[in-house]
Amino acid sequence: MRTFLPDTNAIIDYGRNRDRKAKLDGAVAAGSKFVIAPPTLTELTVGVVKGSTTHFAQNKAIFEWLKAHSANILEPPRPFMGQVSGFPSRRGNVTSAHHEQRIELVAGAADYADFLKRKNAPGSVWSDIEQSAVVHKQMLDNEFAVLSALAKKAPGSFDLATEFSKTFEIGGQSPDPKIFKDLFSAAFEYGEVTIAKIRAGANPRKNDQGRYGDFQLLFYLAEPDIELLTSEDFSRDITHSPQRSRIVKVDSLP
């Protein structure tokens, strides 16, 4: 049995592209498992808010698919990295149950107006969900600002994996940088390439903001059974990491 982690575009295609929908449905019929990453749920939620009434029916179909796989929601990237590396780290209190509730808010709504009504139901932790697009924009601004700051440093003056590993310090101990880099090799190679692109004049915040979401998803390849399912081409950005063999194109599925 294969385990697929679909990226945001792969899931969006499920609601828009009949052929790719058939690919994903076929994989499920063949016994494959789909796991869902919280960063992808966040991006899809932003799509629901931005799509409003006009695209709600399409977005509802996507969230109905997510609901079918909601038992397989992964930890957010940082807690996941902490589990894998043996240095637990959690920021925030959002749980899998909260993500399941978010999916149900969309999947169970009759229309966009009903979705907005349901968000304020007793027990809802998503009463401000209509602010998702604003919050996500602020997060992207902050994260790309960090990457831009790193790009201003002289090439070779720092190692991304080493600097990242220091943020997992517990009691004066942090993950061994080499082991840490090997565990998350695809993500760090992709991150280093992104920094190099910014240093060379690229502006991914404006022209390729999906790179940050991709960066987050690549950390999950530390789990050897997971295959990242995508319609994107990573071949020019990830050329050395052995994890690149587990980046699978949707169109390659039977």
C-alpha cells in the first residue's frame, strides 16, 4: 500500500480536473492511503474564503474529499520534525480534532452563507475563519522576509539545516546538524535553492509564493513511507536529496 501526501494543487485539481480526480479515486480504489498536511488545509481554507459564494460548490466538493481522509491528518511541520528528530517542539494548540472541525465546516455547509453561520456554532474554534486570507498573507510576508534576510548573508556563511536545528534546542542540546539535514534533505535543499534564487534577484513572495508551502510539505518526506503527490516539477530544485525519488506526479498514477 502506498501513502500519498497530496499538495494543495493536487487536491484543487480533484475538484477541477476530471482526469486527475479519476487518478486520485483510482489510487484509493487500489488501496493507497492519503495523508493530509495542516499547511495544505490552511491554503485550501484561504481558497474557500477568497472564492466566497462564486466557487463554494467546487470548494465544498474538495472538502468532502478531505473529510473522507480526515482520519489521516498529520502533525504540523514543526511538531512532526520534533517527533522525527527526537526533539519535541510545538507552537500553538491546534489539534487534529480542530482540523477535522474546520473540514466539516465547509463539507457540511449548504452554501457559503451557511458556512459563515456554522463557524459561530457553540464549540467552534473557527469563529474567525473568514480572516484566514489576511492571516495567511501576514504569515507569508513574515516567512519570506526571513528568507530574504538570509539571502543577504554571504554565500557559504551559514548552513540552513544547522541554523534550523538550533531552534529545536532542549536543555542545552539540539539535533546533530548532519543527522538533521539528512532527515529533511529535500526540504533543506529546496530551501537553499530558494535563498539562492532570492540572492540572484528573484522575488518569490510576489511571483512564486507557493514555494513556502512546498518547503513545508517537503519536511514530511522524512517519513520513509510518504510520497509527495504533486503536479509541480521539482527536478531543477531538488537534484541531490535521495528523497526526490518520492516526489510523484499525479499524472504518473495509473
